[in-house]
Amino acid sequence: MNKELMTAVKAIKTAILESQYRAAKGVNIEQLSLYFGIGRYVSEHSRRGFWGTGAIEQISERLQRELPGLRGFSAANIKFMRQFFEEWKFLIQPPETDDLSKFSKSIAVATEITNFKSIARASDLTNSEVVHTRLLLFEKRQPTAAELDFEEFASLSFTHHMEIIHKTKEIKERIFYIHQTFVNQWDKYALRDILKADLFHHQGELPNNFSKTIPNKTNALKAIEMFKDEYLLDYINVEELGERDKADIDERVVEKEIIHNVKNFIMTFGHDFAFVGNQYHLEIYGHDQYPDLLFYNRELAALVAVELKRGEFKPAYLGQLSAYLRILDDKVKKPFENPSIGIILCKQADKNFVEYLIQGYENPMGVATYKTEKDIRKVLPTEEELAKAMDEESRH
């Protein structure tokens, strides 16, 4: 096939993919609009006592009978729609009407609104259909409690929204996960893992010296926001690894499990990471060095070396990591790349102590902790404890 035909194929392929994306996006917005409108209708009638007990169950059953094959309208899902409306009604307010057909414009029209003032210019709507949508749209950056990028909101499926609503409490936290899901294109399973790891409360808290050692302040801020102070490696099941001493996890064992689950680890670690290798060979003046894990981050345009330690943080770890970073910068880093970054992952660390020591180093470094499945089980009640608690509860 000649070059001209290849260009034609590329152009048509791009047009098809863009059309499919717009169609899928439109379907999603329409579905969210429908669920939001139904949620409001159900909320206003069920919360004010207009309907009796069991009304939602009766409505769901009748819908199934009148629309055979209808999916997604179980009593539980209708209650989720009500919750979806009630959690977001203060930011998205549809017209004051009981006509469900008007609700669909609430979300669909809002996606076309680029700022608060332009709501008044939505002249294609009749007076009875004016959308009172209180939204503030901002440039792509981390949203705060008062900010919501509606394109990001409307791009998430209803399932994504319910995962976020059920696992979070504050609006600031929910907007954070909406933004991260949009940027990272997480499916619902990846989102569940991120919510379980409590990314919102662990982002940007690890002891580090990034502000001091990364010349570009924008990149320094990105690095601070990117790395968490604690990582949940719950796919590492110590008891199934068969190591000699289950009371103490050897870092090489953890490393092997991370390599085996490298996709999960990258998802846990953050956005735009690519795996370079483990026990990566470095050599300088006849001395061989082997960082445990080496990644490349596209957003930071920097190599990221990760050292795994089985126990509590020790000051010597910083010296070892600093040596690796210097060799990486001299021997591996490309001229257009930024200085290499190092992360120590250990089981325990005193943040204040680490923060004090790490400021004495010239290479960008941070120290985080990790938990495995065994650590999680330690804080969970046993089956016997659960049974006892349930038995005591039943007596009251």
C-alpha cells in the first residue's frame, strides 16, 4: 500500500475512533442525566413521606414487568440513583419540575457550559427548561473542595461514581478521585484498589527533599504530589510465599512478588510509570551496584529507583540510595531527562527523623512505608472475634 493510501487509512481510522469516543461519551452523559433525574424524583417523593414503605421495591418490580429485559433498575439501583442525586444536588440542580424528560438536559447541557456566566447565555432553552447548574470549571489541575471539572465528572460511569460515593465522605475527596480516575483512565476494579489504598489521605505526605533538590519547582511539586507516604501491597501474600521466617519478610521475596505483579505495583505507585528492570546493574570504577527496582516516569521525565527494606528505616539506607542515584545520573540518564529520583520502601519509619536526615542529601529522595496482606489481616478481627461481637450485639 502506497504512502497516500496509508495516509487515507490513518485519517479514516482517526475519524472512526473519534466518532466512537463521542458516541460513547454521549451515551454516558445521557445515562448519568437519566439516573440523576430519576434520583431526584425518587428522593423528593420517598423522603417526604409521599410514598409508603416498600414503594421503591414495588416500582422496580412493576418496571421489570412492563419493560421485559430491562436491566439496571433493581430496587437497590434505584436507591443508588437517589443517593447519586442527594450527594451531588448542591452542585448540579435541574429545573424545578416533576417532568423527568426535562432532567436529561440538566447534565447534558452543563457539559457545554464553560463557565458560570455562560449559564445565562443558554438561550436555546425555554424558560421552563433553564438549567440552574452551579458549576465552576477550571484548567486541568488538582481540584479543591470548591472545584469540579464537569467534563471529568460526566466522563465517569455511574458505577465509578457509586464506588467513589460509597468509599468516601468529603466532597474534596470525591472530586480528587473523579479527577484521578479521569486522568489515569482507571476501570472500576483499579478504582476500587486505589480507594482501598486511601490514596487521598496518603498523597504528598512522604518525607522528602524534592523542593530542595529538584531545580524545576513545577516538577518538584509534581513529585511531592505523586508519591504517597504508604503503599498497600495487598497482592503480596506472605504465607503463600513459603519463605523460611514468616515473622520477617525478606526484601528480595517482596521484590520477586512485585516483579510477578508489576502491573499491580505500577497501578499502586501512580500515573505514567514504566518498568525498566529489577536488580539493575550499575558499574563505576569496577564496583557493581544493584538497585532493587528501576522505573521511568514520563510526567517527571526521570528515572525512579526504588529500594525495598524489610524492617524499620535506617539512616544508612539514604547513603546507599544516594550512591545509586549519582551513578544513574552519570551513566544512565539521558541529557534531556531530569535528575533521577529515589524512593525507599520500608516497613516502618519515623517521619520526623527521616525528614531531618534527608535534607542533608543533594539527590531527590523520599521514604515511604508499605503494608502487605499479612499486615492488613493483623488489624482485622478474626472469625471468632466477629462471631462473638455479633452474638453480643444480638443480646442487646
